[in-house]
Amino acid sequence: MISQHRRQTDSCIMMPSTANRDALFMAIQSAACTIIIAFGASAGLCAEPAITALAISQDGQYVLTGSQAGITVRSWPDLHVVRQLATEVDHVHHLALSEDDQRLLITGGVPADFGAFQVLAWSSGDSLHKAIVTNDVILAGDFAELGNGHHGIVVACGDNSTCLYELDRNLTVEKEPTKVFRGHSRRVTALELLGGGGGDEAGWLLTTAYDHSLRVWELSSGRLRRTLDLHRGPVYDMAVRPRPRRGPATDSAVGSGPPMVATCGADRTVRFWQPTIGRLMRFATLPVEANAICWTRDGRHLAAAGQDGSILWIEPETAKLLPRGGDRNVAVRAISGWPYELEAAPDGDAVIVAGQGGQLCVVTLPRTEPNGQRP
């Protein structure tokens, strides 16, 4: 997720006014994609705050969005507003749900002023914890399994550090961080956790930052294991390739080998890594900088949200952009202006992109025949 303080100023795009206070939906059908855009009730995009955080409930029934206006819960797939959640976190930058769908983590803050995170009960929306933890914004966070029944929260801080807070038996956050991971020389932008439970291959913490690097840490000890610094500019986002569930349809190419991670940055590249063994596998060069990336649910494709509001699709095994077969228009224009967040849709080969003016858009993977041609 690209932080709000980096947002460029774009011209206001006016939409037709409507008497209906619910969201306005536009469905666009084509051979390449299906787009559903939800706009707020305002007549102008500039009147709506940018959506800077996205999350999908574990059961796939809800899409959560975060902005300066708070947190909105929408039903899937119609994206109707179900409820609003109150939060004390100013400028929400990231949302994460626990694996059991019981708790919601909210991170945010004001750049160069303070960073905060808050934990809500997902079912009731009641506040379980809030903490002011740094003197700078918190751009990302997640729930962590620490092994032996212990749990924690990891947050990426604007003061170049990443902090681990353990939870007590009542799942209340400790007031002081248990560990502080220091090593980045510039603001930490994203984090991911690999494994959990304390085994030899578990407990990896991955972080990216404006210092051009991806770093690999031992979560249990706080030890820095690897620094991967082949990006030629700030790294904006990171996404771990999902492993498919075991079964007859399991793709051996997706599920085999060390974990694969993708990163995107200011150098207009998306890079594919196996970070636990320190390997850069391949990279794709994009026509525009990508603010955010995510994998499809099955892990077969990666989507990138360009700063021009476009969605680009990448084959991870070849680092080639889709669609192929001589079609030069590889990008699908999704929103007007600056995108902030990108998440895999709960079902199907689709992603949800959020951005400037409260825009929310669902884009499906372009359909191609085995020979690379469109049907």
C-alpha cells in the first residue's frame, strides 16, 4: 500500500449527481474484463476521501474499506454498504483481519507526527485496544502466530523500524513492543509473515522500505537474515504468493519450492523472489509505476495497480504482461487517478482496486485462449 502522504494532486473528475444515497454501480462487460465501480453519493470524486485501506473477511462475505472517514463494511459481491465501524485512528492506512475473523487490526496516523494502531472486535465493532506507538505513521500491520500458543501484532513504522507486540492470555496488546526490528534506513512500507509456530521454516518476517530493499528477519529472535536490494528505487508494496489447497486440482508449479514473494517499486518493476533462500527469480518492467500488487486467489497471476489507475496482469512463471497474442493494450483502466490499495476478490480471477475520490473497482483477469489470443 502506498501511503497517503505520497499522493499526487489530480484534477477533480465530476460524476453525475444522484438522489439515491446508496452507492452508484456501473457494470462494464467486455471480453477483457468485468468492472464494477462503486462511487459515493457525492456528485464529485474530490468530495469523497480516498480509500487507502482494503481487507476481505476470511469467509469472503465482506469487503472492508478504510479512509479518513472511517471504516466501511460492504457485502460481496454487490458491494452494498452494510455498516460503518468507528475508529480513533486518524488517516487509516491498513486493515487486517485475524484468521478466525474475530479481530480487526487498523493502522494509520499522521506522517512525521504520530502512528497508531487499534484492534476492534469484528462482530461488534467494539474497541479492544489502541496504542500510540511511534512518532511517525504506521503503514502496515498484521496478526502473528508466535508458536506455543502465543500471539502478537507486527506493525511497520514510519521511523524505519518494525515492531512486534505480544498479546497476553486475554489477547490484549502489551503496552511496549517485545521486539523492534531495525535495519532499514528509510520508511518501512509493507510487511508479510511466512509460516508460524516456531519451526525451522516458520517465523519469517519480510519487510520492504523506501531504502530500495526487501529484508528477511527471524521473527522469534529478531535477527536479520537477508537483505535483498536489487530494486533501483523505493519499494512500495509486497505480496506473498498463496499456496493452493491440496486436492486433485492442485497446481504443482504454484505449490512447489520455497515461498515466492512479489514486490513493486519506483523503478517501474515487479520483482519475483524466493526470499528465504535469497533468490531473485525474474522481474517484469511496467509502463508505469505500480503503487500496489496482489495475487489472484489461486496464485496463478499477479495484478499491479498503476499510478494512472490501470490494472496490469503478470504471469509469474515468465514475468510477461497479459494479454498476449499481439494485443498492445495490456493495461485495463480501472479508476480515474491515483490507486492506493489492491486485494484479491473473494472468488474468481478478479481483484479489487481502491483509490482517489472513494473509487472502488472490481476487475477480472483477461480471458485468453491457450495460444494467447482473445476468444
